[in-house]
Amino acid sequence: MAKSLTVRISDKLEKQLETVSRQERISVSDLVRKSLLRFLAVRRFRQLRDQILPFAEAQGLLTDEDIFKLIS
């Protein structure tokens, strides 16, 4: 079941949301929902990366290039 959430935003932010909403041809609600989902996914990815980083460094994996070499 979907829940409602009330958020206070500035007039400037509201105008920006409405502009992007029109450009993307989606409702402001869908735009905000998609933005929140992306924010949460990026946050979760960063948390996981931070947890794994010490293990990767211990294996000598310090850069993206190191990872690509390993999996190629």
C-alpha cells in the first residue's frame, strides 16, 4: 500500500521540480519518488563499498583498473 508524505520545499525547488516534470513528462510525485529511490540506492552502494574496501585493499585491489584486470 502506498503512503503519503508531506515535505516542505522552497518555491525555487518547486519550480525546478515542475520544470523537470514537464521536460520528462512525468508527474512531480513520480519524479520525487524516482529521485528518492536513486538516492537510497546510491547511498546503499556507498555503504557496501565502504564495508568491502578494507578487504579489497588487503588483496591489493586499489583501483577500478585492478578490478577489471582481475575479472578479465
